[in-house]
Amino acid sequence: RNRKKKSETHRHRLPSRYFLCNLELKFLRQKKIMVSGLINENPIVYEKSERRVRTESSNTDELSREAIDQLEVFDHIRDIKDPEHPLSLEQLRVVTEDSVEVDDEKSHVRVTFTPTMEHCSMATLIGLCIRVKLMRSLPSRYKIDIRVAPGTHETEAALNKQINDKERVAAALENPNLVEVVDECLLPSFE
């Protein structure tokens, strides 16, 4: 009986390490792919939409909080660079303005992204980049939910679980090599 409890506890800890190892393996594969070839050699590239000018808030009270909307969240993530190509997630239609949902009253943001292929090995890294960008850009009161669009990836459920597990994300962000790749993908979104 004690053995069973011990193994159950061990199984509970395993996913955090698994996520980290999984991302490390993908990172190493990505480096190898850069030398040997691309996973998606010919992605469809779409035109970037024109940035809309945000209207000034009529609220002049310095103590009140300004509402965050769909366009603002999309502006934060649209220029994230794809890990495999020198293109933005918007240009690959991995994210669109319509894929962002914001409930400012409940402080909840959901981004549903669409990988370019159903077996895309970079989907976890893309989801992590979106999460990190929003964690760095939005007030801490926001709950961030990142999802793979239904039916667009063969391991959709596992990806959704990994990307939204705080422990797994924290463990992944302890890896300096992985943080370097994430920061490289996020760099264009800060320009």
C-alpha cells in the first residue's frame, strides 16, 4: 500500500520534469533542424493587418484602471517571431485578432492559436512564448488561458495541459537555453 502511494506521488511530480525535458528535446531538435532542414518548409504567409490607432480614454482619473481589450492583447502577441521561420505569428495566421478573448471584468484572457501543421513540434514553444509575452505585458491580476484551436494539432489535449500548468511553465522558464529561445521569439514584439 505504501508503495502505491509513493508511486502515485512520484507520478504527480513527473509531468513538470517531463514538460521541461520535452521542451529541451524540442529545443535541441530545433537547433538540429536549423542545420538539416525545416519542419514546415513552405508555410503559407499572409499579409499583416494594418495596425489600428487606439482611441484615447475619456477617463482622466489616475486611480482608475484602464480596461484591456481584444485589440490590445492582440497587439502584444501579433509580432512574436515563429521559432522556425523569420515570420510573425500573425503572418502565419497562428494568431488572429479573433483568436483573442478578453473579459476585463473577470480579468481573464484566452488566446486560441492555430499551429501551421497538425504535427507541429514547435506548438508547445509557441504556446509558451504567447504565455510569457502576456505574463510580461498584462497586469498580474489577469488569468491567462492559452489553447490550441480544436482539431488543429494531434496532441491538442496534452499541449493545452502543458501550456496552462503553472508548475510546468515555471520549470521550463528555469532552463536558460529555453528562456534564450523564448526571448529571441519575443524580441520583435517589443520593438
